[in-house]
Amino acid sequence: MPTSSSPGPYKPFVAPSPKNMIVGRSMNTFIDGVMIRGVAREILAREGLEEIDPGAMYPQQKGLDVMRRIAEKIGAETLFSIGYRVPYNAEFPDSIRDVRSALGSINPAYRLAVLGTNIGRYEFSEPEQGRYEVLCENPYPCDFDLGIVTALVERYRGSQLYLISHAPDSCRKKAGPHCRYRVERAPR
């Protein structure tokens, strides 16, 4: 259900406010996530983003426009790859020590990277021990968010294996208001 910081439903690739801004460090994931860097740079240049200063702020809509072009030109797999690079480029808390704390850190990291009103959210929950959920209610595409969740699980899983699935209740690809990912420890 939407909250005051999350009016939803969000449309993928559409910033909720023209005043929302994203930090350049996060924008650099567009280059890191595209296998052919020249294509990424060409798409960024078409949006007037030839050079990205990691410490500068950019309109969120520009970043979403870049993602839309990447989806159209290269495909959803590349959006996943971009999302997968986010934990390596964005600012995440130093206190992460396991999958639970990693997934719980997505929303605080998001709030450091994107500034503005009604930016959306990543809501972490633990319905039962060893089973986690991340509700993604924001203007980013499904495959991008799945990449973030997958990268964090793989990075902090230790020797434990986890299964990641998309809950069937809603999907932004199908005009749903959010996506929900389930992360469960695999049986040994």
C-alpha cells in the first residue's frame, strides 16, 4: 500500500517529480552494466550526459530516459546487469554483514542516491526466519531491481545458497503497482 513517501503506482521510466535528482555515482552504473561501453556512452550522450561527475546531481528523469533507451536498444538483460552493478557503485551502509542486513540496506542506500519527493521505496520484510521479501515500489524497471537484489544476495550469502523469485502478486512489467522479490535459504 502506498505511503506518503510513496504515492504509487509508479510507471517504469517516469520520474514522479521533475525536481527529483540522482547522484552521478549511481549514474555510472549505466556504463558499468552495459557490456559494450561505447553503446552506453552513446546513449548517455544522446541525453546530454557525455561526462558524469560521480559527486554531482542529475535529474532522475534523465537517468530513467537512459534506462528506457537501454531497454529498447539492448534489452531487459542489460537492465538486470545495470542493477547488479548498483551495490558496487552506490553508497551502502558499512554495517552490512549478511543477506538480511544487505536487503534491509537497499532503501537507505536508495535515499542517499535519489533525492526529491515521492521517490518510491524498497521495503524489506522477514515473513519468517530465513525468508525475506523486498517490495520495490518506484519508477525503476523490474529487471533493474531484480539485479540489485540478486547482487546483494550473491555478495553476502557466504556459503549459504538462496533462491530468488518474483512474487506473483504484482509486476510493473504488467502495469502492476510494484514488484516483490522473495529470497529464501535453499535447503541443504
